[in-house]
Amino acid sequence: MAGGLTVDATLFCEALTFCDCELGSSDDVFELLGRHLRAGGYVADTWLDAIRERERAYPTGLACQELGVAIPHADPCHIIKPYIAVVRPKTPVAFGPMAGMGDAVGARLIVNLGLKGHTEAGKEDDGAWQVEALQALMEIFMDADKVDEILACDDAAALCACMARLCGGSRV
């Protein structure tokens, strides 16, 4: 668990976890996710264009000490039901740097948050939940041992279970 902050581990699922995919760009990542998210009823048909536009306007690449990551998301109006999708590409995928400062980030892990309408006991969905999820993820990505665990996963099932455990508990 990340420093007391947690992410609802039930939002991780193996069907939305991808390991060692050949992806050349962020658009490739979004197309992969879009196919699976639409098929699972997680997002509206508008999601793919929306996430591309949001990523252009507000890049999400973060060069953490231990790992280059990206945490892209679309506005909640494009989300039908909550999810967290995880992509670990075979080779790093370039994402623009968050806040537009610095060079492109070679993301070795992409975590797509879809938290619309998501509530946890005692918490309303007022945006605080997404901020807490981002903070919990950042704590994990700054921890060398946890990053090693993530990178050591050899398939989607192991990666999904690892992310769920690191973010707050066992996946149900």
C-alpha cells in the first residue's frame, strides 16, 4: 500500500492489463485501450478522440526517478463505468512531459484512469478520489523495489495482481 493512500484494487482487471505489447506511439496505446474499453462497455464512442485531444493539451508523461510513466485520462463525460487500465509496452513509448516542461518521457508503464462516478465508502466523487489515486501511484513509481516488482511481472495476470496489491490490496 502506498503510504496510507490507496486505489480501489477492484478497478484493476486482467482484461484491461497489457504486457509487452509492440506499441510505437501514444496513439497506438490509445487505440489498443479504446478497442478493449469500448468492447467492455467502459467508455463512450467519444473516448478515443477525447483522450488524444486531452493528451495533446495536457501531456501526462512523468520521468520518475525509477520509471518513466504516463497517466493519461479523458474527461469523465466519456467514461461509462470506472476502470483502471495498465499497459507495459515492450519498449518505452514517448509521451509529452507533464506541464509541458522538459523532454518527451519514455513511458515504460502507462496507467489509464477512468474514475467517473466512482465512490468509495465515505467519499463522494468530487475529484478527490482521482487526486488520491494519482498520489498513490506516484508513491509507487518513486519506490525502486515496487518498480522492480512491476517490471518483473511476466504476463498480464501477474501485472494486474501486482498493481492491485501495490495500490491498496488484493484484486477481487
